[in-house]
Amino acid sequence: MTLKFIHYPKCTTCKKAQKWLDENGINYEAIHIVEQTPTKEELKSYWEKSGLPLKKFFNTSGQKYRSLGLKDKLNAMSEEEQLELLASDGMLIKRPIVTDGEKVTLGFKEEEFEKTWK
């Protein structure tokens, strides 16, 4: 099984997740989240499979999120609008996203990776 590891190389959380995958001998295809930003359709699929609220897919600690004032705008936006916004800029997306096509994890929590990807 080869996972998709959608990440931003300079992100420390992504580096920790990548190290965990490497140390556990898990095959993955690394995808740069800015150079190959997931499409709206891909994001919708990841969101639905993750079971998480859509707002969890936003990188709320990122500069772009703050500069656009999204904290105050997201609640008024439809899911379609939120997905379009996420697909417009990889820096808005929480990372890493890891998927095998069925399961999806967002961010990096070691215990979640142990349970999901080992």
C-alpha cells in the first residue's frame, strides 16, 4: 500500500509525520501541497472520508488564513465556497493530509498514525 502524503516541506509538523512514516517503513508518495494543491473534488473526498468538520481542514495558524480574516468569515460561507477557497491556495490547508484512498488523517498525532497507518 502506498499512501499519499500531502505536505509542505518546510512545515515542522509535516517533517515529524514524514519521519514517523519513514521509521515505520511505510511507503508513500510525497505531494507538495502548494505546487500540487488538491482540487476541490479531492478535498471534498478527503473531508468526507475523514469524518472531521470542514473547518478543521483550514490551517488556522497560517499567515494567509489570518490575513484573509477567515476566522470571522468561515461560518457565513457555504461548504462549496469553503472547498473552493481551500483548493485556491495550498497554504490555507492544514497539513499533512495522509490518505490511502479510503482513510484520511489530517495533521500529525502519533497515536492516530499508530492506529490508522501501522
